[in-house]
Amino acid sequence: MQQRQRIIELNVNGETHTLAVEPQRTLLEVLRDNLGLTGAKRGCDQGYCNACTVLVDGKAVNSCLILAVRAQGKRITTIEGLSHNGRMHPLQEAFVNRGAIQCGFCTPGMVLTAKALLDANPDPSEMQIRRAISGNLCRCTGYVKVVEAIKEAARVLKTGGAA
């Protein structure tokens, strides 16, 4: 039996969207299916892989585990919201420069996890970086290039790179 839809407002990448959604729909489903923002990937649907990571009020969260109706009143940032005026965020540039993107499936979640880390700690140690991304599963890399990319982005952001 289909539940009655609710009208919600979501602030995604700085824009307010008014949507009619079923109360049981996840933020991941609404971002992908209703808003066409496909950067967050459907992986495990259980919060283990972090492929669906988005920022909610600046914190990295699994969008497969939060109901869209619970995201009202919060600032949601997807990978699509990191670039500005056609220019990639320094984290995105560093991932490309360091070859840390491989197949790309986990990349949006990795980048957003790294953004939350660097926003909270602009000069993390390698161990802090590794701990922050430890929940982001990647089958392509040994995470070395990912860690290098995050270190590079931290340097760029400290020297005045775009945020």
C-alpha cells in the first residue's frame, strides 16, 4: 500500500526545492530520482560503503540512511554543489591530478567525506585522513592516491585556494 505523499522543502546546493514525496523515501532516492542529482551512488543501501555520502549541515552522512522528510531545514551539499562558476573545488582537482578517481563510483563520497574532514581540520595528519575515509569502500585503489589527493587539497586550501 502506497503511503500518502508529503510536501517537503529541501535546501540542496544552495537552492530550495519543494517536492511531494512518500514519507519512507530516503534522501538518496529523492536526490537521484526527483532532483536528478546522481553523484551520490546507490551502493549497499545499508550505510556500509559510503558511496551515497552527502554533506548535511557540513557533516558527511549516508544519504541512504536518512529519510528525505528528516532533511528538511538542513543544508544539503552533493558533489554537484562543490564546483562554482564552472571551476572544480580544490578537492576535485586534487583527485583528478593525483589519479585518485579510478572507476569513479566511490569518488563523490570520498570527496565529500574529505571536504567534511578539511572543514573541521584544515591540516590533518595522514592517520587522521585515513581514519576519516576508512568507511569509504573502494575496490580500485589502495587509498594511497586518495590520501595524497586530500593532502594536496589541504595544502591548496591553506594557501588560499577556492573553497
